[in-house]
Amino acid sequence: MLSVIPLAGGAYRLSQLAGGMAITPENARFFASPLPVIVHIVSVSLYAILGAFQFVPRLRQRRNRWHRIVGRFLIPCGLAAALSGLWMTLFYPWPKGDGEILYGLRLLFGSAMFLSILLGVAAIQRRDYTQHGDWMLRGYAIGMGAGTQVLTLMAGALIVGPPSELSRAVLMGAAWVINLAVAEWIIRKRPVPPVRMASTVVAHLQ
């Protein structure tokens, strides 16, 4: 549900690029270099929709083959979403209302999403399924930041009115923080697997 509005916005952006709509100051950067935004919208859309089902316990347990196959498809999608987002941050002109703080936040969380997915891949190669799930959940939480940003920006507008450059950065940054906080809460709420618990006890005894 968090991805509905961003996905609708992405579909509208693709229709603009495909339909040859009038170029305005708001969309000129996309027409000047359309490939990164197309890659970003397509990869994020697939990552958001299919990725949600990767965290359903029943699907992981009963359809483990499905989980693996879709996971191999989603990893490149997640990496492409993070990298294309970083590229647009670095090389597109800043839209109106953005500033240095938001620029830094985009780089920080985009890099964190990319790194989380890579750490998830490294964990599954070690057959550390717990760490794999934890890092993939963190990466997905960051990727869904755009959906939460819709809510934080709406709440901010209702409370204090149209956002300034600073308040816009704070509200958008808060969305990423909220998503990561929820992810960490889920991670810590999960039962500790017996193997992991035993290793933790041994480490404390040492």
C-alpha cells in the first residue's frame, strides 16, 4: 500500500516520456536524460510489488523454490533501483525545494539500500538465512521510503503549511528513518533461531 502513490507517479512519468508531453522546468531533466529515470521507475515498481511477498512466512516455507527464483530476479532490480537513484541524485539538476541536506540524505540512504542488498547476498552465500532476511528487510524498507514520504510530507503540510527547503529535507529523511525503525523492530521481534542463540551464548561465555 505504501508503494501505490509512488508507483502511480512513476507510471505517469513514463507516460509523459512516451507521449511526448510539453517540456517544463519540472520535467526537463527527465527528457534530457530519460534512461536513468526509466530504469529507476521500472526496477522500483518490480522491487516494490514482488518484494513484499518475499517476507510472507508461508510463501517462504511452502514455496521455497518460488522465493529463490523471485529473489534472484529482485536482487538486480533492487540494485538497479538504488544505483539509478544515486545517479539521478548526482547528475540531474536539483528540483525546486531540494537542497544540500536532502541531497546528502538521498546519497546516504541510496548507498545504504545498495549496501544492505549486497550484505543480504553475502549472507545467503554463507547460508546465513537469518542475516540474509534481516539485510533484505532493511534494503526493502529504505526502498519503500518514497511511499512513507508521501505521508510525512502530507502531515507536515497539514501541521505547518507548505514545507521549506529545511522542513522538506527533515520530513523526507524522517520517512526513511521511520521505515528503518519498523524494520529493526520486526527483526528484533523475531524468535532467535536455536543455532544463532547457541552461538550468542557461547560468545558471551567466552
